[in-house]
Amino acid sequence: MPTPDFILDLRERISHAPLWLPGVTAVVLRPAADPGQPPEVLLVRRADTGAWTPVTGIAEPGEQPDVTAVREITEETGVEAEVERVLWVRAVGPVTYPNGDVASYMDTALLCRVVGDSGCAHAADDENTDARWFPVDRLPELSERFRQTITAALAGGPTRVGTPPDSSA
């Protein structure tokens, strides 16, 4: 579902005015198939921009960020996953979309791992044109925001709240 119904309802009332929304970024990692190789990260290619990103999404009203992440991963890639830890929480945006809508997000970035043997990824909805695993040392072009998020997932350090050092939205 590209735009949740509750947002479409709000847009009918407020047009393109800025919205403040809860979002998630889910960094899904798995061990490489070959021992000694770096882990792999699940990325999707967005249908609207063609950009590669980790799975992202908007929380439904009352939905917890971990539930949103697991739901979005399955909806967008067909992969079943679970959340391991929070990477950080930070504001992202404002973002102006091609139709003129403006939104900012309180983004909760989460490290996730594959559950069972459901690691076969595919574009499972119309939000993305592709979904695949990439070795973390051979990533496609990514925005700085998403590179930093993947780096934080690999670092295994403490949970962060706020803007990471040297970050850009």
C-alpha cells in the first residue's frame, strides 16, 4: 500500500500542508552464504525514485515501531524478520513529494534479522521494483542517511536517540 488510508483522509482535509508522521527504517542483515564473507543487507529499489534503500514505512495509528518494521519488511519483500534493537530515533525531512505533499518523519531505525529460512527476497508490492540482498562491502549507490544507518547496524554499538554525528537527513 503506497499511501496509508489515514494519510489520504488527512490530505483531503489539509491538501499539501506539512504532516508530521511516525516512520521506520528497517535494516535487515543476514550472514553471508559463504563463511568468511561480509554479511548481507536487504535493500529495495523504490518505484517512485529508483533509489535503493533499506525497507521504510509509516506506522499506522497506534502501531508500535517494531510491528511496523516487521509488517513493512514482509509487505515489501516477502521476507519474515524480527527486530533485534533500536539504532536511533531522529527527525527526517521535510520531504516534498512530486505531487506537492510535504511530510516530516520521526524515524525509528531498527536492526532486524531474518526469521527461519524466509530470506528469499522479491518486490512483493507496487512500492518497489526490486528487492535483493547485497554484501555490505558492495552496496549500490545509497543516500548518506541510509549508508549511516547501515553502518550503525553493523557497529553493534549502543542505542542512540537524536542526530548521529555528521548526519544529514
